[in-house]
Amino acid sequence: MKRITANLALRMMIVLLFAGAGFAQYTPQLILKVDVPFEFNVGKKTYPAGSYQIVRTAPYTLALRDSKNEFLTSVVTGSIVSGQARSAPALRFEVDGDQHVLSQIWPASGTTGYELYIPKRVTYLAQQQAVEVQASHAGKQ
């Protein structure tokens, strides 16, 4: 029994070692640059109008950086699919009163984007109105 347990533990350590090595080699990729003309929220944080970058730091994990390339926040996203390919990258904001909540990130020339998880109240209000901000595409960082 001890031999089986030791063998299983060794195999699990090897799998975790390779998984960690693969994750450590992930290179951040700049998805887009954008000038947001209004104050907006990402999660519980509020950011002023200005220039920002969206960077993919891991699969389904994006980072928001300011114009000086300094890290602001990181978010876990889900995939979202559109029926039509986009010609330019864009951010979609849901409007809740005078608050703009970042809800979707659409890279250029593709049908797949990223969806941030937002409160249900904002999702309900977003069915009434939403705002998109066009961005510029950027290559690898």
C-alpha cells in the first residue's frame, strides 16, 4: 500500500512540475491599446479617463496597464463569440447610471472576445444601453 501511495505521489509531483514549467513560459501578449474618454470601473476599482493597454498574461487572464505600462489590475475572463468578425478591436462598457463598467474586450479581426464577470444588476441595465470604445491593435509586447 505504501508503495502504491509513493508511486502515485511521485507521478503527481511530476505532472505539477511540468504544468508549472509550462505556465512559467507563458509570454504576456499585448492585445490592444485604447483611449477611454470617460471614468470607468473594472471590478470594484474605478479608473480615470485616459490611455490604457490590455495584456493577456495567461489563458483567460487579462491585465489592465496604464499609459506608462504599469500594472493596474488583473481579471479572469470567459470567452464570448460573435457572429461577425470585427475589423477593429474594441472595449464594451455597460452603463449603470453614470458609471461605465468594462464588460467585454474584443481583439481585432476575430470572432472571439473576452467577457468579464459583472454584477447581475449591471447586466440587466446593460440590456437598455451600452457603449463601445474603439481601440488600436497591437502586436506582441
